[in-house]
Amino acid sequence: MIGHSKIKLIKPQSIFFDLDNTLYDYSKPHSIAEQSVKDKLISKLSITSDEFDRTLLDAKKDVKFNLKNTASSHSRLLYFHRLLELLNLNSQVILALDLEITYWRNFLSSAKLFEGVKDFLDELRVNDIPTVLITDLTADIQFKKIIHFGLESYFDYVVTSEETGLDKPDKINFIKASNKVGVSNNIWMIGDNTEKDIMGAKRSINAITFQRINKKSDLNAKDLPDFSFTSFLQLKDYIKTIIK
């Protein structure tokens, strides 16, 4: 555990969590899932791997440009629907749905929680520390992830950006979580993204922030986390010293 501030920690009133890339590694299952879609589409159509990559990138750009900072801007169904349109196939709704199902089936089958996540959450539950999951993307997909990981009984509340209308770091996500749990101070936020999780939580609810360090972590950003960590087992041992 690395501290970047002089904050003296006491038992938190509540702990908020990000999901993707915080509780599990997102990059590997995403890569596997996207490859499965590519393989299926190449087998059905006379396109090359490079053509698929370029067109999917353009499709994502179109969707994100139109939908901006919203849950729907991450929709694989919309990505694949637009991909097929850009390939001059018009609205192939059955194929678009099939590609989305293929993506998420392969994603979930290869996604695994980081070591120590459930141990840490168990420690919080034993010590009556309420928890809230704050996550971007649509509720349907994020709820499926929660169930896949067996986390449905670990969080008191879940806030998705589909519910709030805007992705993090918009303050509405953190304020909604705070209102749901009925706590307004001494809140911890645990996430991986410097802008979305750390900056968002600090500026909206003055949270004490913990950043899980990964290859893309930016610890030179303006809004540094108060603490950083690499392992949930490490975090579990740390919190035990605070709540004795």
C-alpha cells in the first residue's frame, strides 16, 4: 500500500467500488471476445482481418460520437450494428444480435476476479461497512457480470451509468451512490481509472481514493489517488489495521 497524502484513516462509513479493470482484468476477456466476433464474421463474409479491425474502429467512433458520455456509447450491439452498416450490409439485426451474444458469451467465460476480491468484501461485510458498486455501461450487462462473478450478495447497492444517464466521472454517479447508502462523508472510492474513479469521486463527494495500479495507470495526473495498491489481499490486511 502506497500513500500519497497525509490522511489519517479511520473506519469508513461506506466503500464505493468500480467494476471493470478494478475487480477483474478487462483487457484479456475483451480481446478474446472481440476475436471470437472477428472469426465469426470473417467466416460468414468475404472480408479480411484488417478490414474488420478498421471498420469496427470506425463503428465505435460513430457510436461514441453520437452518444457521447452515456451507457449506450459502450453498447456492443450498437457497435456491431453500425459495423454491418459500414460494410454495406444495411441493418442485419439478426446477425448483429448474434455477434453481441457471441461477444459477451466469450467475454464472461474468460473473465475472472482478481485474487482476494471476495476476501476483502467479506472483511467489509463482517465489519458492517456498506458497499456500493458504481459502474459505466448498461445495467443488463453489468448485472450479468456481477452474477457471473458471484458478487450479487456482496454489494448493498449498484449504480450504473444507464441509471444516472451519464458515465463517470460525472458527479451524478457518486451522488446517487451516496444517497442510496445514506452516507455523505468518510467514503472510500476504489477504482483503477484516474479520471473516472479518482478524480470523479474526489471532486463530487470528497472521497478518500484508492487506485488499483495497472499498466495504464497514470500516477502523474493532477488528481492523484490518496492511496494506491496492487492486490486486494494487501488491501484486506491494511483495512484490518484500521478497524481493530
